[in-house]
Amino acid sequence: MFSAEEVSRFVENNREEAIRCLQEILQTPSVTGDEEPVSFVFEKWMKNNGMEVQRIEAQPHRPNLITDWVGSKNGKKFLFNGHMDVFPPNQRDPGKFGPWSGKEYEGHVYGRGAADMKGGDAAALMAVIFLRRMGFIPKGTVSLSWMCDEENGGELGVQYLLNNGYLDADFGICMEPSNGKICAALNGILRGYVTYKSEAGHTAVLYKGKTALQKALKAIGKLEELNEELIHRDHPKGTVPPHLTVAVLNSGEVANVYPSKAVFWFDRRLVPGETHEVALKEITNALENLKKEDTSFDYELTVTSRRPMLDIPFDDPFIQLCAASYKKIYGKEPQITGGPWGCDASWIRKVNGVVMPYWGIGDGDNEMSQPNEKINTQGYLDFIKVYMMCVIDAMS
């Protein structure tokens, strides 16, 4: 069994290779819907280090990757899970180096996805590569899995794989950006869009009734009132209150024509103890009350995501093992908490029962989706060590 000192020394002796892996992944654009190019980078690093790779697609050119490192035939299964897709860059602010630079500068590596979550992906990938190179043999199987479509809800990624019998394990880690905290509880997500319609017309003529845009704006106002009530509800420690956000509104084409259609997207965050059904009912109740007041406020509501909550007991043995592994590298206890985010681990936990915390060194609070998104270089290297120790401690 390898010690923390041996693991740390090995990573530091190979730090340039580890940084190069992260840079190659960051330099390959992979906005949701276009993950294929970066999937070949992941595949190259795995194949060059003796791993066989399965490419699994729900749709052409939307790949998911899985590799199984089988050690002793009898044993448990450890699953690393990460997503390859990232949010689109900010078109108005590309950042100081551009979104795809992968540049290391003043102790950080920059690029879209550095925090969310290519930094965590690269850390897990290098952890497995380095353990294999050191001669560690797991008592069981260690799997790496890389998903597409996570930022869209995972229909073509994690949900497709789970529906087809993949992603089974005893425990594992989703390497999302938690700033080093072990997140055992996460909010659930209910996401979708609402459509209002009306007759078009020239703005030179007074409009009779309400346009689609006016209807949508009034509906959004009602949902804002609902949100004010939600954020004052009780919620578990470590999670943010339940809340409802409308962040997208599309309507109209030109200034002198009344819009005939308006579509807005909602994002409802749930806390443990809530259900998607009740959350959706609260939204539709608000919209139905508008419709009762004015029958022209007819609408269509489409749900696009019902991501479950993650709710792992903080004293679960694997959570405690992760904390102990972290302490071996950092010399201090990590914080075990909940978080406001959503991730594929919630689906894997719900369907396959895998104990899988949301846990990485990326700073999700301050870096996620920012123009100058970055990850601390030494933190990235240290979390390679942490992931290595977790595998050693769980699979020896």
C-alpha cells in the first residue's frame, strides 16, 4: 500500500505532465452539443496509458466514454464521473487570455471549464494514470466515466447510460467544483419553459388585449412572488433555500410588430424534503390563477429536466473515508456539507444507489462560467493526490 508521502512525491515529480493534460483538455472547445472533439483528447490519454475505452452514443457525435481498470477479480467498484461539456463562452468578455487558452499564469490555469469541471476531470484521469504507473493494483475495479450533455440535464449522457445498464458501482466521486468541500447533499432541479401566444399586428395600431410578451411578463411577475415565498422556507444545513429563477425570455423580432409568441425558461431548485411534483404544482397554480383572471392567458409548459437531489448521510463510511484520505494529503479535516448545485451524481445515486459526493478543488462559487475561469495549479495537483489516496484507501 502506497503512503501519502509516496503519492505526493510521485505527483510532484510528474507535475508537468499533469498540467499538460489539463491544458490539452481546456484548449479543446466542448460547448454542450459539441463534446466530440474533446472526447478524443480524453480517449488519447487513456489509450496511451493502456486503458481500453468504450464510446457510447445516444445520438451521433454526442459521445460518452467509459473505461474499466480491472485489478483483482473480486472486489468493489469505484466510479469517477465527470462531464466533458461546458457553458458557452461570454461573447462580450472573452477573458484576458480567451476562453480556450489553457494558459498557466501566476499559479492558475485558465480556460472555459477549468473549474466546471475539466480541472476535476483531468485530476481524476491523472490519478488513475499515475496509480497504474506506480504499480498499484486495485482489489476490484476502478472506472472512469465522461459524460456529454450534463449542462442540458443529461438526457443524452448520464440518463441514457443509466437507462442502458451502465454506471453501476459501490461508491465513487463526481469531481465537480466544490472548493475542496465534500458535498454529500445537493439541491434538486426542475427546469423547463413556458410559452404564451397572441395575434401579431403592427404597432401603429392599438392592440386589443394582451400581447404574448405582456402575458409572459405578468406570469414572470407571479413567479417572482412565488420565489419570495420560497426563499424564506426552512432548508437543510449546507443547502441554499429553495428558489425559482427566470433567466431567459425570448419574444418578438422587430420593434414595430406586436410579438405573437413569448417563451421564458424557469429553473427551480429543490431541497431535500421537497418533490418535483409539488414544485411543479406550485408553478402551474400561479399560472392557472392568471388564466382564471383572464382566459387569454392560456399557456404551454414543457419540463426539460427533473434532476433529483443528492442526499447522502454525512457519516456514511465512504464519505468518512474520503475525509480521511483528504487529511493524509492536506493535514487537516475537510468540511462535509451540502451545496446548491446539481450534477450527474444525483442521477447515479438515485438509479444505482452509488455513494458519490460532489467533490473537487475547483471554486464553483467564484469561477464557474466566469470569463476568466481558472483553477489553482497547486490545488489541481494536490487533488490528484487526494483522488489517488481515495482509491488506495478504498481499493486496497
